[in-house]
Amino acid sequence: MASSQDFEEDPRNAEALVYVNGQLVPRAEAVVSVFDAGFSLGDGIWDSFRLHRGTLVFADAHLDRLFWGTGAIKLDIGMSKDELLEVVKSTLVANDMVDGVHIRLMVTRGKKRSPTQDPRLCLGKSTVVVVPEWKQARPELAEHGLTLFTSTIRCSRNDMFDMRLNSHSRLNLITALIQAIDADADEALMLDANGYVASCNSTNFFFVANGTVHTSTGQSCFKGITRGNVLDICRAQGIPLAIGDFGLADVYGADESFVTGTFGGISPVSRIDGRALPTCPGPVTSLLRELYAQRIDDEVASGPARNRITGAVAINEQRLADAHKLRGLCP
């Protein structure tokens, strides 16, 4: 499998502790009720973070996106941004994690009286889960690139279902990916309601033609933090950038292409709908990968101190002791 979501297995994850509603529990015991709104209805919002050399990189942007999403669906997390950040950091400390870690933070509307849509049937607080994993993209992806297949599933307009919401309901995106897999591709390329190239099923899409980086208007794609960083880098470095409506004919004539996401960063694309791109990774893609890596290093060196976990986490000592006991690190 050569997916943008594929990763190298790490045996340490089998013993990792997961945060579930105030408790740190072994991975095998990390469960929620079948009456949880997220399980029964996909009623929830999630976000992800990268831990790099002791720092949750771009954590403020990720938290802003999470709270924007929960606000849009009137989901009360029950915690402030600072409190939620401490939960994430405490979970990482309990697992002795400092680098090469991907974190999935999930919030749902919580347990309900019955698995029905009405949010007024919730019984109490929201469900909050933090899943930390030692997780790195496979290195061969950067060398060989992804293959894309254009799905018949369209990205929805914001007035139908806002793609910028990191909703727990991903069935349309999974269906698109299944079409790509059936076509022996790695990821689905998706068009918007007007037939313009918008997104991939789990990443944001870019292509390069005549030295200019092209991407969609952003109205029917994910509210990507990495996408935003790429746009900022292009503007800061004077790399030509075109944001607009582009069709498949424009993409088929591209010199190179790449996708972006929190997990994989910037990943090159080698083929689209069976057509091999002239270069993979291309020179602009390679340059952007270097500049993005430098931006992450700069975030570690000079980013907000509250996003660092090394030596600066306010964690309850008893909780940490309990966590270590669960892992068999003390009698």
C-alpha cells in the first residue's frame, strides 16, 4: 500500500496510553459507548497534531481550527483551548513521547439517550479522546510519489456540507478512496460541484505548471494547516502562485504535483488518472519540502513556549504515576 495515510509500524504503540474522558487507559481498553453521538451518527469534530522535537508544531492553528469547527456545529467541548492543550501535552508526557508522534484529538457530542439525530437528547458532557502514536510516513513515498485517480464523488459546496469541517462523518471521502483503490491508485482526486479540481480524499491538492504553483480557491477543500503554510511559503519566497478554478485538462498538463497534510507534510504525486507526470518529485515540490521542513524547525526553535512539552508540562503527579503503573513501569 502506498497511501498518503500509510505509515511504518512501531511496536511501542501497542503499549501507548490513550486519553478518554479524563482517564489514561491502555490502547486495548480505549472505548466509548455505542450510544455516543460520534459512533452512532458521526456527530463530532477532530483535529491532528505533530510532535516534533518536543514541540507541538502549529498547535495554535490546529486548536483554532478545532474550535472553529465545534463552534460551527454548536458543540461545547467543556474546556478552553489552554485546558485542551494541557490534556494533549499530559497524554504525551504519560507516554514518554517527544518526537515523531502523530496525535488525533477527537471530540463528539457525547453519550445520548438514543441513537437519533436530535442533539437535545445528549445526556451530559462531550466525549474527548486523544490518541497519540509514534507514526511516520513511509520514506519511499517521498521518492516514488502517490498515484491519484479522479473520483466520481464530488466535494460538496459549503451550503450543502462544509468540507472545511473536520467532521467525524467521512463516508463520502471513504467512498471516493474506494474508487481510487479499485482503480489501483493510492488516493482519490476530487472535483467540486462545478467540475473544478478541489481536493483529494484526505489531503489538499497542488500542481505546478511552468514554475507556478496552482491550487483551488479553498471553498470546497479541507481547511488545511499545511496547505496554509505552503501558501505562506510561496508568498514569502516569491514562488509564483495561482489560486483559482482549474479543470482536469490543466492538471493533465502539469509538470509536477503534490499533496499536503498534517501527517505526511508535502508528498509528491507521480501519476494522475494513469498519466505519468514529467517529474516526481519535481524541483518546485522538492524546494517546498525543504522550506516546509525549515518552517517546522523554526517553530521548534522560536514558537510559543506553551506548545512545548519538555520540562514545562503542568501534569498531575498522581495521574502520571497511575499511567506508569498501567504500563508496568513501576510496582
